[in-house]
Amino acid sequence: MGLMDKIRGEFIDIIEWLDDSRDTIVWRFPRYDNEIKMGAKLVVRESQTAVFVNEGSIADAFQPGTYTVETQNVPILTTLKGWKYGFHSPFKAEVYFVNTRQFTDLKWGTQNPVIVRDPEFGAVRLRAFGAFSARVVDAAKLLTELVGTDPQFRTEEIHEYLRQIVVGRLGSALATAGVPLLDLAAHQGTIGLTLAGALSEDLADIGLEIPKFIIENISVPPEVEQALDKRGQMGILGDLGRYTQFQTANAIEDAANNPGGGAGAGFGLGLAMAAGQRLAGGLAAPGAANPGGTAAGSAAAGGPATPPPLPASEQWFVGVGTERQGPFDVSALASRLTPTTLVWKAGMAQWAQAQQVPELAELLRNTPPPLPPVDEAPPTGAPAQPPTPA
């Protein structure tokens, strides 16, 4: 190799970067002691920006395309260098390639819960996690404010900083969203868009933006989840009585699946059934116990169980002319009843004659018919007085 070939080998003819990684944001072209030849080719691919740095100062930036490094293409650099001999001599400068594509493998999550005020549940602690993407929008600001002289700047060097900014913004975003806890899942997309805009404003000074912010999940503490599950179960079952039956059935199943088996399982099964019956009885007849609670206290102390109250008898009303009489129980109703007597009780749509009510058929069998008018003679052969009831 001749002297001229050696000299030519020290000159750089092509400046380019083929990125074989997925996490490199900035890469410095390895010039070492070589000099960039005036007239060299600069290849900047899509999603790249090439920045020339001369003696610590940014000289020129090139967007995607192929350039010939000449005086007209690097006017700032040539002015700084002030080359003689028509600016044809080689020069030394640092070239940084900045990756401007979106970096999508960035995760975030709350290490500590964020406390927000919910209109229905009060103060609630929320945890959340998700992902976001970042992109360089100003290569010069990124080099000046963040990268410095780092020859290979990767996402791992800025990931934690970005995560802290995200978490710092999350609390205010959730608090000002005005969305109830139970509706947060339906508004995660809207909250994510709001956060992306706010974070992009915060990062504009270092040349970054957040084009996409995703909230994968917002969760509450386990005890709050259990309370919400209970509330959902009660809503599905419809009323407290059915919920009690449901709870009792769960207790029976748990007792039957008791790994102790044998007498222990039987005892647990009986205890669950007894507890369910006592609770159901208390809910069905809230006034059964005396005000002082002695019956409940006796049962809790192991005394004899108090039988439930007798079911209330049906109450009937009788219509006489334009007057409503009653209420009467069934025994008192029998003495006032004729087939054409108007009767009514709770649950009937309107007044009806007694003979039209199937429930009163048995009473009407033992009830004499109405007396004939005074001026009307009794039928032939009929006794003048009604027979004595058997």
C-alpha cells in the first residue's frame, strides 16, 4: 500500500447509520482520528436526523435524504471552520444520528397508590399501569439538554425519568377528570389522550413528545374490590332476603368442602344452616324480638332458640251500602257473609261478591241465604223459621 492509499484510507467517504437495535435513540458516528473528506456522501434514512457538532457546538442538522458534504450543504460548518484553499481540505467533526421513530416498548406503573376523591365512595386509593410511546421532535434540543457526549444513548437511560413524570401527572389527571370510580374503565382512552398532551408539553424543552399514552388498568385495594363484589352480588340477587339465602348456600358449600371432614364438617354444616335460619328469620320479622334484645341475647348466649312469630291472618273488609266495615279476620267475617256480600282484601283489584271469591266458598256453605222481603210469603212447604244450624 502506497503512501497516498494510506492517506486516502484515513478519509471518510460515506457517513451513514444502519440501526440494528430497537432501543437506541442517539448514535455517534465513529470517526476516531479519521477526517471527513469534503465531497463525502451523507446518507440519512427515514426516521433519522443527522446532526454535525463542531468543537461542542451544533453546526448543521440534516433530515432524511442523501447529501454531498460540500460548502453549499454545510454553510454553518464551513463558516465556523473558516477553511482555506477553497474549503476542499478534509475536516474533523462529530456526527450524531438521532432516531426519530416512535419507541413503543416503554412501560409505566404506580409504585404507590394515588389517592383521589370519588363522589360516591369518598377517598379512594388507586393503582394503575400501562404503556406509552416517545419520539424525538427536536434533535438539537435532545443533544443539548439530555444526551451530551454520550456515544450511544438508549431508552433505558431515560425510561425511569419519563416514568416519574407520568406518575406525577397521573394523580392530577384522575382527580380533575371528574369521572366516578365505576366509570373510569369507560374513560381510560380519553384520560390517556389528555395525559399524552400534558406530558408532551412537559417534555418539549428536551425535544421529546408522547404521541401515545395507554392506560391498561386502574385498580383499587383488595378490600375495596371485595366490597364492590358484594355490592354487585346484592344488585344481581335483587333483595336482602335472597342475598341471605345466597350467603347461607356459600357457607354450606364451604362447610361441606372442609378438609377436616367427618364430625367437623357436619358441625360446620349445621352451624352454617342455623346461622342462615337465624339471620333470615331476623330479616323477615324485624319486630319479633323485644326492644331490649333479650331474645337475641339469649340465642347468642346458647339458650333455647325462640320460635318465629305466627303468620298474620288475612284481614277482610265488607261493603254495606255505601259504608265500608272492617277489617275482620276469617272467623269474624263468617257471621257477616252472604253470597252477594261485597268483600275486599289486600291483593284484590276491586270489590267482589263473596260467591265470586273461591277462598270464601267453604264459609258460604255454612251461611244461610238472605231472608226474603217482608211482604213476600215463604215458599210452599218451607218452614217459617230457618232451621237450626247443625
